[in-house]
Amino acid sequence: MPNVPWTTLLNHFPTVLRAVDTLMETSRRNAAARDTAPVLDALNHRVTAIEEQQRAAAGVLKQIAEDASGLAQQVNTITVATETAAAALRRALVVAIIAAVLALAACIGVVVLWARG
């Protein structure tokens, strides 16, 4: 049976343990990187999709804002036209009331002159 150099083995045992620990840690890191690579790729695709959706949503919101601005201008134009028409209608109503009062006065005058005869 060969002689085993136990003292040499025991002296180098901490070095062997450090080497084993380093090998285990490297293996774990490599396995973690290998296992997380597909997850990171999937997350990258999802982030890219979300960014595209946000760009599209921003475009839609910009279009809505432009449409709302145009709508506000149209409402403003209609409001001005309505106020102008209301003022014209009030003037016409005043003229019609004056004409009705004059017509009534004329009718009363005609009736009075006819009654005197």
C-alpha cells in the first residue's frame, strides 16, 4: 500500500476548499446567467412593446387635443353667431312691438273717426 502524504494534504486542504468554493460560485453564476437570459429577453421585449404602446397613446392624445381645440373653435364660432342672431332678433322684436302699437293706435283712431262719423 502506498504511503499517502497526509500532512501535505491537510496543509493544502484550505486551498482545495477555496478552489471548490470558487468553482461552485462560478457554476452558480453561470447557471443563473443561463437561466435568466430568456427571462431578460422576454422582459426586454415587453418593455419595448410598452414603449411602443406609450408612443401610440401619446399620438392619440395629441390628436384628441388637436380635435378638441378645433371643436372649441367651432363652438366659439357658433356662440358668436348665436349671440349676433339673438341681438338681431331682439331688435326685430322691438320693431315689431312698436309696429303693433302703432297699428293698434291707428285702428283705434279709425274706429273713433268712424264712430263720430
